Amino acid sequence: MNALTAAYARWPANARGAVWMLVSAMGFTLMTMLIKYLGADYPAALQAFYRQAAGLIVLAPAIIRDPVGSFRTTRPWILIFRSSAGVIGMILSFYAYQKMPLADANALSFTRTLWLVPLAAFVLREKVGPVRIGATVVGFIGALIMIRPGSANAFSAPALAALGSAFLFSLTVTGMKVMTRDHSPMTLLVWAAALGVVFSLPPALFVWRWPAPGDLVLLGLMGVLATITQGAYIKGMQEGEAAVMAPIDYTRLLFAVALGFVLFHETPSPLTIFGAAIIIISTLYITVREARENAALSREEA
């Protein structure tokens, strides 16, 4: 183990970050596969509760070691708002993954980065130039291509749920940017898990069903994968440069296409591929440009 740790430490920072981002992408794809697989028997609200409960169990040892420090905060209302938006977004995303092809739902989830641009301007009061605005508009055009206005399935409930989920998750990201100024990632994870259980229980009770033993294992695994995915993503972004790490996150679309084809016999349409490509290019451009601007600002301040 020590030899592996030493070898890992010798890797370039971006290489270490890339490993964590790939772990995150694979974990996320496996989680969405379980969401879809269990969707026929467990509605989205119920799955969201079990996912949050499993995540809280995973974090329980850290909470037990330092219960006061784990929940220490100076701004509980932002955490409550962030968690409530996250739970609603999770239920909507689970519904989308259950009802849409995995590739389609994954691609629409990337619009979260697009929603962050207007939120950065109006909530964080960041300066947003015409280039970022243009890239955002182009990205949403890609989403419209995927939704196919004018077709029989235009603006279907699952597609709208995927977009709504992306918007709500962008709110949680905006809240995280505010909270990480004086809160550790572990504190944010603990609050999200604990409040997630509280907020997801009421809607789950409307569709409550005790899972069979085999399903309980899969539901628990889904929650564990979600926690691993989130932790690996945070670690990847900490280790490597955001501009380098961002493209790696899009590998989950490739994993989704592969799993969707093998397990659910899903084949993306040409319009889906075209729209997804536009979304990815737009969000990638925004991410890389923002990372370079932040790096330049840091150099100026130094």
C-alpha cells in the first residue's frame, strides 16, 4: 500500500485528477443504470430516499467521529435551500433516467453548466461577457435539437424533468461556490446527506414500498455509488486543473451509450448525437474559458 501511495504521489497532478474523474464518470454511469433497472418497481421519489439514506450510512462513521464539527455551519439556511433544491432535482433526474435512454438523459444533464452562466450573473454578481452568453445560447439550441420541437414527443415530461433537474442542480452548485469559502467539502456532504433524507422522505411515503432483499442490496449500492461518484469528482477537481478535468467528465456519456446499448438495447438517434455534441462543445468551452480566466486572475493577484 505504501508503495502504491508513493507511486501515486509521483504522478503529475492532472494524471491523478484524471483517475479520480474517470472513477466518478464510471460510478455515475453505473448508478444511472441501476436507477433505470429498478425504475419499473421503485418510483423516482422512493429511489431518491433510499439513495440518500445509503449515502448517510456511508458518511455515518465520519459523523460519529466528530458530530459537532461535521454539522458546524454559520449559514444553515443556505444549506437547507441547497438540499431542498438538490432533492427535487434528484427526483426529477431519477425520473428522466428511468423514462429516457441513458445517453439522452446524460446529455441533457450537462446543461447544468449552461444554467450556471445566468445564475453567476444574477446570484453571484459575476461579470458575464457576450462570448459566454453566446456559448450558453448555442448550448441550449443543442438541447432543443435533442428535445425535437415539432415532433410527436417534443417537450416530453422526462425531457423537461431532465432540464429542470439540471437547473436545480446548478442552484446547488451556485450554493456550493458560496459555502466552500468557509465550509469543508465533508461538511457540505454531511449536510446534504442528512437533509436529503429528511426532505426525500415525505414524497417517498406516497409511493412507499419495502424492497425485496435483492433490491435492497441494489438500492444500497446505488447510494454508495452516488457518494463515491460525488467524492471522486470533488477529489479530481482538487487534484487537477479544471480545464483539463472537465473533458474527462464527458466520458460518462460514452459509458452511458455503451451500457444503454448492451443492457437496454438503446441506440442514440443522429439528432441526439448532434444535439449532445453541441451541448458538450458549448459547456466545455464555458468551463475551459472560466478556468483560464480564474488562473489569469490568480496570477494577477499573486
